[in-house]
Amino acid sequence: MDVPAFEATFDKDSKVYKVFAVLRDRQWHCRGCEYAHVATTQIAGGAGIQGLQRGTKSRPGMSISSGDHYCPECDATTRHDRWTGHFAEAVPTGSMPRDFARRVVSLLGSRDVVEQTERPANQLTVDHKLPGIRWSPAEGAVQTDYAGMNDDDIRARFQLLKQSNGSVSHNLLKSRACERCFRDGRRGTPFGIVFFHDGGPDWAPEDKRDAAGCVGCGWYDFAEWRDQLNEHLQERSNG
Ligand SMILES: [Zn+2]
Ligand SMILES: [Zn+2]
């Protein structure tokens, strides 16, 4: 796809188009001062840089690099982004059918995996263990093949997180951690607990969409992580 064809896929009044218009020249751009006209506080998010990276059904994703650079305008080192000039395959974002969500809750039991307490279904979020920002196109197809999953697939791919109205919910903590990890390569530490049962504090794979990079992080599979942490503590106390 060339740039004019790519540009034609946007609604020109959208925030995401305004972000694209900043990045299209393939130069570094400062998040601190170059997007004031976009009028968003979420420049990194789905209506901004992440949205451009993911693409949509009608356009591919943009390959964007990010880094900390000195901005003379801000007179500070700030987060900058630069379009590499390349496109990447779009990651599908199929939304989960209601009856599938009900099936997951009845299969996994209506308990939130973090606090291990019973909750009504409307306070639980069916969480893809592998966060959507880490899906390759092939992985996205697997993760959203809701009709084709058997019970083992569901146990392998999903967990139930607390979704409370108002107060901070675990699914929100997780998505913030995963976005930060995607951006900076620093993996999540749920509740400040620095433990990884596979890998270390840094995202390891070369490919940002290699699912293996998430394994070992507490937000990926909380129940497994807790088991492994307990095992680790047990070993230590046994000397
Ligand atoms: Zn700046
Ligand atoms: Zn992660």
C-alpha cells in the first residue's frame, strides 16, 4: 500500500488521522508538544500511536519506533515516535460474543483469579492472557476464533479478572502494565512484586509479537505465576 492509498482510509476529522499527519514525514516527533491540536490526553493509545500500529480492517498497521530524545521546544528529554516508512499487517480486533463470555465464566468458575473470590459475572472480565497488543495476525486469528475453541483452549488462553465500577480494576492495571511493557520493554510487576518465573524484568524476544515474551509475567497467567512464586518461596525457606 502506498501513502496516498493509506491516507484515503482515514476519516480526516478523526484524532487518529491527525496523529498520522504528524508522523507521516518519518521524522522524530515529541509527544510532549507536537500533538496539542489533536486534543487528546491519550496520544499513545488506541486513537493515537497504538491505533496506528495495530491498523484496522481497512488499513495495515504502521511500523513506528519510539525512543526518548531531547526536545528543544519542551527543553526536556521526552518520548518521541518516528514512522519507519513501513507498514505491517493489521491485527484483528474481533470483539468477544456474549455467549462465549458466559461459557468462559461457567467453565473457569465465577472467581476472580487475583483475589480468588467469587464474583457475579458482571464484575468479571474475560481476559485474554496474551494481551492484544502482542498478537501477530496469525495469533489474533487464533485468539478470536471463539466458535472454534474447546475447553482446554479456553483454559490455556483466558483468565477472569475483576472489573469493578469506579475503583481501579485488575484488567485496567493489566492493560496499563502491558502497554508500558510494549512501549519500554519493561515487564509488569503486579502489586509491585518483582518476580518472573520465566525470563527477567525485560521483554526478551526480538519480535514484539512473540507470545513467548509474555510467559513468566504475573499479568500473563496470574494463577500460574502465584503457584510458581509460592514454590520459589518454599524452596527458599527450605534453605
Ligand atoms: Zn516537545
Ligand atoms: Zn506483559
